[in-house]
Amino acid sequence: MASGNPFETSLKTLHEAAELGHINKEVVRLLEQPKRQFEFTIPVRMDDGHLEIFTAFRVHYCDALGQIKNGVRVVPNMDMDTAKALGFWMTIKHAVGGIPAGGGKGGIKADPSKLSRREYEALIRGFIRRLPMKGAWVDVPGADIGTHGATQAWMLDELEEIQGFHSPAAINDKPIEANGTELSREATGHGVFYVTRETLKDLGFPKGCKFALQGFGNVGRVAGELLQDAGYKLVAVSDIFGGIENQDGIDIYELGKYADTHNHSVKGFPGCKEIGTSDLLEVECDFLLPAAVQSVIHEGNADKVKAKLIIECANGPTTPEAEKILEKRGVIIMPDVLCNCGSAIVCGFERTQGLTDTYWDRETVRANLEERIVKAYHQTVDMAKELNVSYRDAAWIHALKKIEKAMLIRGWAWEEE
Ligand code: NAD
């Protein structure tokens, strides 16, 4: 199975977890493909007067647990396979995180950097106009690569103009001023921190132990700050431009100020040794947070990883081949579907707030996120112990069992004799 294709990798994990967890075969068959998928066009009158026709995709992967929810990606290489893979992942993440929602994903094949503000707004509004099924109880689009608070506010505005009434629960990742939620941007970093804190406690890692961070963006920086605040020592960071290492410790807040004024990069931060982007994965440390992109830990470098614990912050940072090597070496992996489901959880809260027209303060959102993700962590760990399986298989089995129950009770699949 090719490790480079995220959908193939997810199917492989599905089959492995389903066998270990004795999941109903009809449920597995239903999860091998999306429930429905749409491909549609969005015509946009460009600033120079010509008509451009963009292609858009939306996948409703599985809605056994609730309405479809999740991101819209605007990138030049967007396609249906990407939407399928990401929609599947979201299905599992919602089940892991205890959110009563189905998984979906979509996007537009376009390069936002080549569009004027007016063209981009027209494209995003066109996406909502042409999206075949929409609304708080059907499909709630959120942000992803190429989309952000402003695009989500345009989506909401367009939908409300079409419907003729307000509908804040129908779009996610909105700015606070457009009925959004507190902690929207920092949700995943917070979730990563709670899972890491619990793991370190349970595995007996002492306070002050060392960690390394690949990716200094939305997820990595927030998680790193919370870990430093909790007493753990940051010794190396890298981003797409390069990396830095100092085994005596790096102050993440000083590093943040530096990156804010140096092209959002950590490269060149004073008092550190320069390292390469991927050298970071091999530095001396107790635990490692890959928070950049997928497949960075692979067959070629898995035996050089010195950390004893990997917290998967990005989606799929460890290839299946690397996972086998690491497992043999006794390196523990906390899986992506658990570690980074914080934003899926807070998006669930955002919809709940919109539906009830009651907006929570930051502490309420934070405390609810902590409670939900710590529970998901314990459910995963308990499942791993009960079945003697890896944490990745345990998280998937835990999710699949929830989906299985919903499918059986709805009559989508029949009990096996
Ligand atoms: P971001 O764009 O804010 O930051 C990404 C960071 O990774 C940047 O520092 C960038 O320089 C670095 N980077 C990019 N390519 C790299 C490479 N090839 N090697 C090393 N570093 C590289 O992204 P983010 O929101 O922090 O998300 C990080 C990862 O987590 C992504 O894979 C994303 O899909 C995943 N994720 C994010 C969320 C979320 O809520 N933001 C939720 C789930 C999963």
C-alpha cells in the first residue's frame, strides 16, 4: 500500500483496526467509500472582465453520528481524492472526540494568491450558492488551507441572504463578530497540550524533560507555549525555512517575538545551533511534536529518531512503514486522530452555541475542550490496554465502535449472526 496516498493509508488503518476490534463487516464496507460526493462549477467574473469557471468539490463521507461538518480548502491542486481522504479522517476524529457529527471536506481548485479581494469573495460566495446541500442540520463548512475568518463570514452572509434568516450554526470558524466561538484559532494547540500532558503523566516522564517541535504555526506554537508553561523544556524547533537547537533550552515566547518580525520563521534565532528542517526529527529529546506536514517520519529516518514518544500534531506525520520500525524500537506514538481533534471539538461547540444563540466565554470553551479531549485520551488508552493494541489502532477501534452502534441502530447494517 502506498504510504504517500492519504486515502489508501486511512483505508489500511480502517481494515487493520476493524479486524482487531471485530467491527461488523457491513459497517466496514459502508466506510470504504463516501456516502455522497459532489463536483460542481463556480463561474466568477474576473476583474479584467473575462469569465473564469472554477471547479469545486464536497464530500459527505459518513453522517451516521450527525450532520456533516468541516473544512473548505482552496488550493491549486484540490481534487476529489483529497476531499475523500480528509472527509474520512474527520469522520474518525469526530467519533474519537465525542462530537455528534459526521465527517466531510471540500474545496475549490484555485490559487487565492492570484485572486483580487473582490474575485476571492465572489468565488467563496459562489461556493455557498452552488453547494448542493447546506444548513446547520446538513453540512457545516469550516475553514482549512486557503480559508479563514473572513471567508467564513462571507459564507455565512451569503447563506443568510439566500435563506432570508440568520443561521450562525450553519458555518464554522467564523470571527467572534460574526457569531464565532472563543478559542477557535488555538483549539488544536490546546488539545495537543492536554493529550501530551496526560500521556507524559501516565508514562512517568518527569517535569523538565525535553521536547522538539517541527512546525511553528498555529498548532505547534500554541502547544509549545502551553508545554513550556507547564514546565517542559523546548530544545529544538524547525519550520519550512530551517531549524534551531539549544539543549540548554529555548524560550518559546522570545522565539515567537523573533519569528513575528522575521518572516514567520525561527531560522537564525540567536544563541542556538542552526539545523536543517528535518534534522529536527533526529535531535536529542524525550518527546517530539511533528506539527508541520504529513509523512515526515518515514522508512529513511525512523531508526534515527531519538525521542521515546511522538505526539502526532499534523495529519499523518508518520508513515505506516516508519511506524513499524518505531514500534519495534519501543517508541510510543500518540495518533493524529486523537492529538489534533481539538479544533473538531471546538467547531462542534461553535455550532452548539449558534443553535442555542448563547455564546460561551473563553474559559467555558477551554474547560469543555479539556474535559472532552482528556476523556477521549482515557478511552483510547483503556481500549489499547483492553485489546493489547497500539494507541493508533485503539483510537480507531474506539471511533469505529461508536459509528458501528449508530449504523446498526439506524438499520444501515445488520447484526452479524
Ligand atoms: P500553519 O500553516 O500555521 O504552520 C505550519 C508550520 O509548519 C509552519 O511553521 C511552516 O513553516 C512549517 N512547515 C511547512 N512545511 C514544512 C515542511 N515541509 N517541513 C517543516 N516545516 C514545515 O499550520 P498549522 O495550522 O499549525 O497546522 C500544522 C499541521 O497540523 C498541518 O499539517 C495541518 O493540516 C494539521 N492540523 C491543523 C489543525 C488546525 O486546527 N490548524 C487541525 C488538525 C490538523
